Amino acid sequence: MRSVERIRAAINLETADRVPVAPWLDHFAATYTGLPKDEFIRDDGKRFNAVLRTARELGPWDMTYLAENVSRTLIMAAPARARWPGRDVPADQVHQFEEFELLCPDDYELFERLGLLRFLREVARRLYPGTDLVRGLLMLLSYTGRFRRDAAALRSAGIEPAVGFMHPGPLFEYWSIGRSLGLMCTDLYDRPQAVRSAARAWARSMTRLSIHAARLVNVNRVFVALSRSSPAFLSPAHFEEFVYPGLSTIVGMLVDAGITPVLHCDTAWTSRLDVFRRFPARRCVIELDGDTDMARAHEVLGDHACIKGNVPAWLTAFGSRDEVLTWCRRLIETAGARGGFILSTGCSLPANAKVENVRAIYEAAERWGRYR
């Protein structure tokens, strides 16, 4: 069975010939192939070749991210000050972000007045004054064209690209970086109406952009960030008031456009998994990291949505090969027992993961993940 068929079966809550394997690659691909982290970020061609080689040699895997989140273009799109390898940190260290008050209280109204693209241009101007509108647009067009070509090349190698666009998620996700988390949480009390109003407009406009981009790239899945919106940061009441309405809009628009939302749930979501049952059945992928109980996820969502995860970062970096195999077998036999499961990492592979541990993820699927 082909990789694309395994992924499609998992999303439809069906069984394939075996559990599909889809670790998330970013800086680990640079480590594995010996590429310095600064080159991995700056050189799109070298980054793709590193991703393809890693996914082939340590699998072959059924699906992987294209290290989109460590491309120079997407790093520059974050509303935070980047610390670049080779300039601000040593050349072979991963990039870092410094949060500060880049976005101000008046920016909620400014965003609604300017619209998405003009507002994002204003954010870029504050962070990178030397990047004018023309240069910014050329970077975006070049990145999108390259992404389309790389996705096609990955498919030619028999591996599915994970997504066609990286949606930053509900407004709270993006704004809590640009405002800083503490100030953003204060805004929920000090200016709730401004947050609610901007969140509605953000969800609609950013999702329209996501749909256009995913169609251009020709991958009908879109990543949706759900990290700071998790129970680790927000109370259930604040989630329902400030996050869920926008998230519902995002998921609804994507599903109506025939695109599968890949809801990337960092931190511990065990207590709020029932939220995802509100969305249409067999239309979403719930991507869970190492802090969420996958047995509970299967219990709550196994008959409703595909779940993906969740070999923890600490285990791939500091555990043994046998421990990784044991973890994966437990995932396969619980979360993947009846289909609707994609074996993956809990968020991205750390740059210092052990090669034998990463290889063990695919080996586990081959040994214990056969459905027939």
C-alpha cells in the first residue's frame, strides 16, 4: 500500500496494511546529515535534501513535515526577535526567539482597520526595517513556489508532505508571542472586547490565506497551532471565550474547503480532549505531543478523529532504543489498535535525538503495526 493511502485511511478511521509513520522533522535533519544549522535555515535546497535523505534512510516514512518552521521565511514571520545561528548563537545551534512587547494594545484595532496582509507588513517593518514591501512579497512568493516544488518532489519519493500551510492558529497563539504571554493574558481582563473582535477577524482572514496557499502547494492539509491555547496556559472559561470561537471558524472554513485541519496540540491536552469531538467526524488530525495521555486520547477520540503522536522528545534524545521500541509498541497497541492512528513524534524531533532511537520508530511500526 502507498503512503498516501495509509494516511488517507488513518484520517478516515480505517485500517491500512500497517500503522503509518510520520515523525516531524526540523533541526534533527540537519544534525543527521551533518549540515550546519545556519545553512539548514538559509538554504532551501539543502534543507529539503536533508529532510528527504533523513526520511528515506531512517524509514522510509509515510509522511513528514518539510522543516517549514525552521525556514528563514517562517522564522521572520514570527512576531518575535529571532536569534540566528551563525550570528547571534553559534552556527550549529538551533535558532531561538526573544519575546518582547512588539504588539501594543492599540494593535487590535489597527489589525481590524488595516486587514491581515497590511498588518503583517507592519509587524515585519517593526522587526526588520530593512525589508521593504517588495522584498517581503518576493520572499513569500519564492518560498511558496519552492514549497510547492518540494512537496511534489517528496511525493515522487513516495512520502507525503504533512501540510500545505502553517496556520498560526487562533489569535491568542500569535498575539501572545507578539504581546508576550503575560501581557496577552492581562489583555483578556483589561480589553476583552478588543481581543474578541480581533480574534473573529483574524480567524477568517488567516484561514482564507491558508486555503489559498494549501491549494497552491497542492496539499489538502493545513497545520493549525494550538500550543499556548492549551489547558497549560488557559482556564476552560478563557478558552471557551477567547479561543474556541476562532478555532471553530478556522476548522469550519478548512473543512468546508475540503482541507483537513491538522490541530497541533502542544503541552498536556488530556483534560480537554472532548473539545475536538465538536468538530466533524473523520475530518481532522489531532496531533498530540508527549504530555498528553494517548490511551485517554484514543478512548475519547478513537471513534471520531485521527490521532497522531506521540514519542516524546526526551525519549528520543535521552532514552535507549529498547525504550523507544517499547513506547511505540504501547502506542500502536492502544491508540492504533483499530486504525485512525499515525505513529509520530510528540512535536518535532529534537536536534540531539539519537539516530538509533529515531530509526526505532519505523522499526516498531514494521514489527507491531501490521493490520493484516
